[in-house]
Amino acid sequence: MIWLAISFVLFSSLMNFSNGDQPDGLSPRYPRYSFHSGLSKLLWSGSTAAHVQNSLLINTTTAIAEEFANIKQQWRKQNWDDGNDCLKEVFSIIESFFHDPKMYNYKWIDASGRPMPGIAGGALHWPGNYYLCTGNFPDFNPNNTIPVSDLTVNVTRGSYCDLVIDLDTSTTLPSTPTFGLSIGLCIPVTCNYTEAIILLDLIFSSFSLKLDKSASYCHTSPDSLPKDSWFWIAIALITVIVLLLSCGTAVDFAILFDCKLKELKKAEKHKNPAENGSLSEEAEHMAASVSNLVVNYEEQEFSVESFLQQRSKYLQGKPLILQWLSAFAAPTNMMKLIYAPRKRVKNEDGKSTDHPLNVLDGIRVITMAWIVYGHSVVFPLTTANNSLLYVQTHLKRWTFEVIVNGTLSVDTFFLMSGILAAYFGVPQVTRIKSFVRWIHFWCVYVVHRFIRLTPAYLAVIILYTGFFLRAWEGPLYPQRAEMTDIQFCRSNWWTTYLNNFIHSSKMCIPWSWYLANEFQFSVVLAPIFLSLVKWHSAAGLVFAVALILSSSFTTFGLSYKNHFKPGLLSIDSFDVTYIKPYTRWGSYAVGLVLGWMLHCNRLRLSQKATVVKSVLITTAGMLFASICCLSVIYGLHGLISGEQPELTNTVSAFYNAVHRTVFVIGIATVIYLCANGYAAPVRAILGWSGFIPLSRLTYGTYLLHPIIILFISLGSQIPLMLDDLSIITIFVTTLCFSYLGSLLLSVSVESPVLWMEKLIRNH
């Protein structure tokens, strides 16, 4: 059997082993388990070069099998170093396998990897049985020894090593993934990393194969991994947060107890009879009213609104330190988040009505689900054993275009950010009269935006860098920072809001490019636009249109120069156009214009239109929006599936330049209709009150969900086999745990920091 041959070949080079330092290996451009790796595999799997490289893999496996018999004879004719425990134990196992073939001898081979079915479909991960290797082997003799001639060696458990063999990737592609064959090997625990890597490198060199030393390593217990400064910083952060939450929660219970005690004393006071021993009719009426008040209070003891009101009154005038501690009260933060009231405003008639932008809650939640779904396909490609087969099969499905064009989801967030900046910013800047107050306003605005985004962002970076490698163990789970983006967190964490310019190919968490653009747009573009609008509305509109046009022209030029194709995102296009602000601020500018229009009632549709007119406007608007959005999402299906010839470089560049703007114009049309009272069914769905708490958790969900997907993908004992059911399972699981993690992040970090900021400004 081929898998047995491979296992013996790995052992055979021990005869030629010699001590020495661990050789240095060249690190791949991108870590093996990273967003870039999954993205490149998505592009690579859809190319014809994948077939060529998989044929090399099959030929390699066949060559190992053919050479096995010769290598076995060679190592048996040679001598080994009797002083090396690693060598002695390995040869004890091999000799026992031939001369005393009992079950425990087979288990060393059984715990090692073997060729998986579906090599032509991308089965590049051949893990062994991790727990069989690292656990105590059953069925050993009573003395727990394996006799080999006159040599007795104690062998009870093994060390699991993950070997990565570089395969030929000479075929030219826009971005070639780290293409390697991963094999699990179970060796005696006495063999250290240096010995294992050197001897295995000697083995594969005899077959003209290259061992990737930067990705190959031997697993160890998570508890025995070195604890660097990031680990202790993460421990300190968790400790401080738990202490603050405990103190804040204690303050909440003290306030609740005090309020209840005062209410009972007040009720008891009014229940006492009059001094003359009789009650007048007025006193009886007052006592009855107070009694009803007490009953109502007891019935509404856990009413969120009443508790928050009493809590606010109680904290007024109290020491600032007590108010700061109360910011970390978990019950209050949870109630504010979950029981958030629906926003309401007064209309032209003075009646209370739903806020016109309530629909953004639903759009935000749906868009977040779209992002999670897209990443549920891209990230698992790093460990899937059928990535080639899955991608090439699904590229022919029109439904897969939602994944291919999932990058449009981020433009929706840019659009909404621009809307909110203009809608709430215009009335504030119009009230500013002096230059000093103008400077003060923008300084406070920038600081507030920084405080809003940074605490949760840094908390995720610290916890991810400090704990992720120690969170689990298994044949696929990485234990070295060089195999993930964590290596970039340790060196480039400080780039944060500049990582789309500085070390853009080595981001700490690659999905944080959005935060960099979002922050840059908020503190640069929004102030310029609002300042121009305050001076003259036409100047602000000209600036916004200039942003849209410049974004399109820049994207066209870069796409044309680099021959970027529409559809699947490549590594090169990711770094050159996808994450740069000058190619993405067009969507934000559309949001600025729409927010200004909604606030100033510019081009406002008549809300007193007849039913027929309302239906016509709604139908026409929704039809226009559908054409804009659906044509962009599904319009390239023929090209992506290979049913149509490739577009010319000019047409491709033009499409890349305008398709995002067309998409956000469609979304903006839906928002504009709903904000003006049209599209009632759509407005009712998107404005559902259940979306309110979820929409407040989308930021934390965005930060956490890729980490959870990686944990699910890498924590498995066997490689993933992607199909519709597995993707849905990963998606639903990730979405639920991401929102749960976001809830904890919001309660423990986001809400307390924002509340303390408010206290500081008030004082």
C-alpha cells in the first residue's frame, strides 16, 4: 500500500542521520493558514494550472511507492548510532514490525498519515490519528517494552509531526498559493524537532522533494508552548476586565437594593395611621394610591426602563470613581443592548413616527450575514481536502456568484457609514458659529471615532495573538505563529488604521483593512464634505461627485495596468485596489450625498401620494434597485463559469471601475424609498425591532467571525470536505458564536469605554 510505503520511507533516512543545527527554511510569502492563503486557493482552484500541479502530486506518490523496496534494503544493510535514543526507538519499531508483527507495531504506522481519496480534487492534507499517536498505546506487553534482539527500548507514546512537502508551482498565475502536501507522521517522543526535520529532509531529498521547514513542525501540548509577552498581556487584560465587571456588577446590585429599600420605606411611611388614630378620606385615598404604587413597582421590579431611570438618578452627584465603575456593570450594559428601544422622531404633523433610518438596522444585519457566509467558504479552503473539486464544481452554479461577488457587501457598510456621517453631522455643523468651536467640534469628533473603534479592535488583537495558538490541539491546528497571521500581529499591530498603506501584505488580521478605510473616511472625508456643505451645498456635492469619479478612474487605471480580471479576487488585486481608500471612497461618497439629501429633504418624495402613485413609485424604484444590484452580482456568471470568453482588458477595467458604484446606488435607492415612506413591505422587514440589538453587535461580529471560522476549520481531527451542508453548518455556527462573542465584547469593552468617554465630556 502506498501509505505504508510512505511511512517506511520516512523512517528509512534515520540511518543517514547526523547531529546538527536546524536548517533555516524560507518562509512562504503568506502564512499557510491565513486569509491570503484561502483567497489564493479560491483563485487557483478555478484555473487550469491546478490540474497540472495535481498530476505532479500523483506522480510523486507513485514514485515513492516504486522506490520503497529499494530504500528498505538500503537501510537494513547499514548501521545506526547506538547512542541516539531517537534512532534506537525508531529502529526498534521497524524491526519489530518485520520480526514481531503485533498490533502495537502497526499502530505506529496507523497513527501516521496516508494518501487520502480525491487527490485530483485537491486532497493535499494527509493527517494521521493525532490522539492515537500522542496517547499511550494499548496492547503493549506487561513490561511496556519492545524487545529487539538484545536491545530493549521503552516506547509508550509518540510525537505527532506535520510535514509539508513543497510541490512544483512553476505554472504562472496571478497569485499562486502555498502549494504543499501535508503529511502527518508519528515518531517516538524521544525524537526532537531538530532530529525529525533533518532526517525527514534527507528522506525527501532522495526523491527530489523539498521539505518546507518553515511549515513543518512537531506538535506539543498547548501547556508546554512558550509563553511570550502577548500571552501575559492577554492574561492581564482578561484579569482586569473580570475585576472591573465584578465591581461594576456589584455597584448595580447595590443600586437596585438601595432603590428597593427606599421605595419600601416610602411605602411604609404612608401606610402608618394618623396621630389622632383615624384616617381622613384624603389620607385613605393617599394610602391607597401609595399601595397601588408599591404593587406596580413590585410587578415591574425588573422593568428595564424603570431600573435605568432609578439608576441614573442614584448616580447623579456620586463620586466619579463610582460612576466609572458603574460603566462596567454587566447587567446594565446587557439591558441597554438587548432592550434597545426603536428610534422615533416627530413628523411634519408633530406625531411620533419611526425614524426614517431604522431600515439600516436590517440592512446592517443582513450584510453582516453575507460577509460571514462568504468567509465561511474562503477560510476553510486552507484545510479542505476537496478545494479544487468544490470550487470548480460550484463556479458553474449561478448561486455561487453570491460568494464570488461577496466583496460588494463591504461597500454597503461604506454606504451606511457615509449616510450616518452626513445625516447626523449636517445639523451639528450648522449650529457652529465660531472658528474655535469649529476646531473643538472636529477634535472631539475624531477622538470619539477613535474611542468607538479602538478598544474592541485592540482587545481582539491581544486575545487572538495571545491565546489562539494555545486554544486547541490537533493534527491540523497550528502551534507556530509563522503559520498564521499572528506573526504579523506581533510585529505590525501598531499599523491599525494605516495597514492599508503600511505593511498591507502583512496585516495583523487581514479583514481589518475595512477599519482602516472606515477610520480614514470618517476623520478626513466626512469633515471636508460637511465643511463644504456648511459653506455652500453645491461645493459639498461637487466634492462628493469628485470622490466618486476619482475612485472609478483610479480603479480603471490600476486594473488596466495590472490586467485585473473581474470576478474572483486575486492576491494582487487585493493589495493594489481592493483595500486602498482611493478605490473605495466612491461608495462612501454616495452615502454622504444620500445622508445630506435625507436630512435636508432634497428631492423628497411626496408622502401624501395616492395609493396608485405610491405603488408605481415603489415598483419603479425597487425595479431600478434590483437591476443595479442583481446585474452586478449575477451578471458575470457566464464569464465565471467559463461558458463565455474572457473580456478584453479594457472592458474588464471598466467593469472593475464602475460595478461597486452601480451596486451601492441600488442599495441607496432602497434606503431612499424606505426613508420617505414608500416600499412598505420592505420597510417593515428591514425595520423589524428584532434587528436592533443584532445591528449593534455587527462591529464585534465582524472582528470575531474569521477567528471562529479558522478555529472550526483547524480544530477538526480530519480535513474538511466542503459541500453545501458543511458550509451551511460552518456559517450558522460561526454566526451564532460570533454574535455571542460580540455580546461579551460589547458588554465588557465597548459599552464601558463609551460610557466613560461620556462621563469625561460631561465633567
